[in-house]
Amino acid sequence: MSDHDHDHASGPRSVPAGPSSCAEAATAKEAAYRIDYPLSAARNTRVVALDDEAERIIRSAALLEWGQARFFSITDPGEMLAEVDGSNVPLDEVMTDTNTVVMVATSGENATAVTAIGDLARERGIMTAGLVVTPGALTSDALFHLRPHARILLVPAEEDDLIELLRATRA
């Protein structure tokens, strides 16, 4: 054996017997398992602030670049939402061609709106998520009102969790 075949601390070196996993992944056999279509387009996400503090949070997020996300606050619980640009939009219109609704709350306000949004989302098969932005508090009125109407619930959420959730869902 030459000096090149020994590691001074641990003895002879081992040599891989077959191709590396990277080399195997490049084979035609493995290529058959690859997904060869593009990622789906951005989701038509609607973000709804359920109280004044939540509105501040969503307005901050709305300043970033998003694909199809639109941001709203509650004006007339259960019937009308206000888009961040100030225009009022009927809830039914907001939920048209939508596939994700994220409700953001810091308090237990607007339980009627939560129910209206949740019921309409359930009827139309729209995925719902709730962010209860109450850092350090595991229970709150916001959680109590959102729980029955959010398939995904982040508790206790931080303000930047909204941005991370929107990025993760390709909003």
C-alpha cells in the first residue's frame, strides 16, 4: 500500500463501490420520477383584518409585492369589506375566484364577520387560515371566534407570520 491509501489517523481510506447519489439522480431511470411541469400560478388569496390592530398589520404586508393577494378590513360585519385602497367591496365579490382566505385578528372583534367569511368559504370550498396575533398568549377571544372557521390556525402568531404564510402559499 502506498501512503495515499492510508489516512494517518484512521487507517485505509474507503472508496465508494458505485455511483454517487448525485450521479444516480441524473440517470434516465430516476428522471422518470421527476415532476416536469411548472409550479402552479399564484393563489388568489384574500387577507382580512378583523380589528384595528390587525388592519395595521395587513396594511404593512400589503406594501410588499404579491401575485394575486388582496387585502381588506371589516366595514359592515358579514356584508361589506374595505380594500386597503379604500374601496368597499361586497363579501360575495371578495370571495369570488378566491382559493385562500387568511383572517388576521388581535382581539375578539367582529365575530359576525368571521362567521360570514367562514360559512361562505366552507360553502365554496375555499381554504381558510387564521392568524391570532397575540404574542405570548395562547388563549384569547380572537382564538375563540376564529377556531370554528379556520382550517389552519396559527396561535400565538407574530406580525411577520402573515408575510411568511403568504410567501409559503404563493400569494
